Amino acid sequence: MRTDTQDPVDKPPQKALRAKASRAYAQQSRRTAEDQWIVAHLPLVRHVVQKVVATLGRARDEDDLISAGTVGLVKAARAYDESKHAEFKTYAYIRIRGAVIDELRNRSWVSANVYRLVRKIRRAYGRLLAAHGRVPTDEQLAEQAGIPLDKYYRTLEQARCQHFLSIHGLSEDGPTLGSLVPADTTPTPETEVQQREMVDRMTRAIRELPERERKLLLLYYDHDLTMKEVAEVLEITESRVSQVHASALMKLSLRLRSAP
């Protein structure tokens, strides 16, 4: 005859049940937190993409870049460990921006003619820097390269993406700065030293730029102004801001490549 009483050994230990329930609750809580992080930081994706699009003049790529940035955000939420990483917003920004730059790298190209002109400008830069020991002006570069000034600016605007990626160590020319902050791990002492050295190189390179270009970069990147706002501050046209910005990126990229 069967009774309702079972042997105690057939019952799962209460401690194991509690542990299993606790793990399930923790997993559910983690998933809830991840979903909340993702939803709360979706505007950050658009902010990063709009900044990059405004920098490079690639509005046609905005939807694809937002998709890539969103994937970066989701990965950030899944990988985030508050015991190892900075606050989530900082960590997510790094992952989002990295995903956007990776997407740009995959589709970045210029025509053979633009690339030929860029090489001429680079050679002119090297000659002038060696001769005078300072970063040359746009007028000096255009004259040395044998290119009309308006064509010089058009060339640099068309090649802006390459210089942008070069500064971040992601161009075909090889790494210049690399990633200033590791995406997934706590920096080692050696990595922190390398980061400080790279930041110092960037700071020196920016200081060596002509005053107008240096001020423009600080307004655009440090103060997070739009090109239109920068134009208002500098009292020049927005198209002129775009020209100066493209030239500054090129000079910064080349200076970083040649700096010790």
C-alpha cells in the first residue's frame, strides 16, 4: 500500500533548493538590470552616432551606425561587471563608440585620385615639418603639394574618415593611438602607463597645431559643440569650420604618426 509519506532522502535538501532559487532570482534581477541599462542608454547611442556623422559628413550611414552602436550597447550590458569596470555609462560609451568606429572601418574607402592627392599632401607635410620644425599652415601645404587651396580642402574633407580612424588606431596605415581605454578589462599598470603616454602625445600634438585649429578641436571635442555652434563662436561659416576641421584632423594624424 502506498502512503503519502516519502523517504526523506527522496526530498531535495532545503539548502540546495534555496541556493537554486537564489541563483534564479539573481539571474532574473541581472537580466532586468541589463534591460534597464539598455533602454536608459539608447539616447547615448544616437548621441555618439550623430557626433561621428557630423564629424565625418556621412549622414547616409546614420541608420547603420545606430544599429552597430546599439549592438555595442547590448554587449556592454551583457559584459558589464561593476567590480572591474567604471560606471556603466562610461563603459557603455566606450563599447558603443568602438562598435561605431568598427562599422566605419569596414566601409571606409576613398577614390584612387583622392588617395593620390592625400599622399602628395603627406609628403609636403613631411618636407615642411623637417625644414621649419613646426606644423605648416594650410596655405604652405597646398603650395608645397602643388594643389590649389580649394582643392586641398576638398581632398581633406573627402579623406576625413581615414584621418579620423588613423587617430583612433583603426586605419589601414596601422595604429597611431590605439584604444585609450580597454573595453573589457581593468587596465594593468603597464597599460595605464601606455595610456598616459598616448594622452601626453595627443596633448602635445594638439598644442602644436595652429591656434585656430587647436581652438576648433577643443570646442568641438572637449566642449562637445556642434559645427554650427563652433562656427558661431569662431564667427566663421559652418562650411569653413568643416574645412578647418578636416585639415586639423589630417595634421593631428600625421603628427601622431611621426611623434616619438
